[in-house]
Amino acid sequence: MSTESQLRADIVEVGRRMYARGYTASNDGNISVRLGPDRLLMTPKSVCKGFMTPDVMCVTDLEGRKLQGDRDPSSEMLMHLEVYRQRPDVQAVVHAHPPIATGFAVAGIPLDRAVLAEVLTTLGSIPIAEYATPSTKELPEAVRKYVKAHDGMLLANHGALTLGADLFGAYYKMETIEHFAKISLVARLLGRENLISREEVMRLQGLRDSYGIKAPAPICAPDDLPQDQAACQVVQAPSSPGARLVPDMPGPANEEGEIRLTYRELSALIEDAIRNLR
Ligand SMILES: [Zn+2]
């Protein structure tokens, strides 16, 4: 395990990157890491994560009692404590408000479609934990449902939470979520998503083992049993034994029965209709 001075420096660096990439504004966000079996190192309340120094961090126990530090620990400490209680394998927790992923969290759209192979092998699915008042004990209650099976989740109308086997591992998952959200947004703006078929998703899941990627739970499709968000990572992937990619339009368009066509497709339809009239 890294030394305390190294971990303090690493939290400073992760905070700097989060702020530089616009994942937090003002004093938003918080970061913590295990110092030992019963001690955590955590960012303090009310500091900008872009300009921290190693000496500002707090040391707490797993009940949240401050053991060391001039400032009080993060206002989201209860959420961090819940994660460490539920997941003995987790060494670090990162919380931020990356704007595009948070936009999905505000729209109530989880990042759970089978779109990118690398996201499927690392995070599986990224669900949305129900809305909870920030900094209260509602927030740990909301994340409890998903934390056993997921290393990353959105927090409704709030932000995102990632967990890792080390501090940079947790931070990189935050980068992956925001990058995935950006790509998903562009695909949806373009009007369609080609989804990875369920059969290919299962093949990717097999690659987790060959590449030694540790995931807290297996991927499952929504109609697989059990549909338990606490036991598996539910991924929206259409079954298609014949094709690895399945053209699809984002949910809301389908639900409202809307049909989207490219200009070329529309022109071809009109030309066809005119030809039939003659
Ligand atoms: Zn927050």
C-alpha cells in the first residue's frame, strides 16, 4: 500500500485533474482513500478541488469520526463511509459533477445501453441512484442499492460516483463515465445508436477474465433472471445471434412512435412515391 504522504499527494493530483477537466465547479466534489483497515484519508469540506495542498486532508475512522486535520471532512462523508462498509474491496471513492454525465442523471437516462466494448468490460452498466438530498443520510441510502454490483453510477439530479481498487482507478472510471456520456450524447443527437448484441456482450464479459479485469458483478440482460440491480449489471442489449451490431434508435423516439430518416432515405421514399404515381 502507498504511504500516507504519497496518498495525500495523489488526492491533490486527482482533484487538480477533476477541476481542470470541468468535472467540478467551485468547491464541488470529494475524494477519499483507505489509509488502513479502519482509517480513511478524505478531502475536507468547502475547498476547491483544483487548488488543494497535501496538508488540508482529513483523517477519519470508518464511523466518520475525525482523527486528524484542521478542517471538517467532506459534506458527503456519509456516502463515502457507506461505500467502504458495503465494499471491502474498494480502496478509493471519487464523487464529482461531470456536466454531460450529470445531464443524463438530470434527464433520468441511465448509461446502460450496450454501446462501447471498453465500457462494457470495465464498468458494465452505469445506473442512476434515486434522487436524495445532498450531504444527508438519504444519499448513502440511495447508493446502497447499486454499490454492491457497480463501480460507477449516476446520482439523479446531482452527479456521479466511482469506486476503485486504488485512487487513480476510481478517478479513471469517472473519466470513462464522462467520455461515455459524451459519445452517447453525440450518437443520440445524430439520431441513432448501433447497439452491441447480447451475444457479443456476453463474449466481452468473457474477456474480463482473460484481461484480469475485476468487476463486482456479472453483466445480465434486463429479461434475464434475476433482474436484481444489487446482484448484476443490467445492460440493454438486443439479442441477435446473426449480427454483432443491431441498429437502434434511442428510447424516447421509439416510445413515441417517431420515425427518423436521413435526408437521403427521405428523398428515396419521395422518389419512390412519385414513381408509383406515374
Ligand atoms: Zn455532489
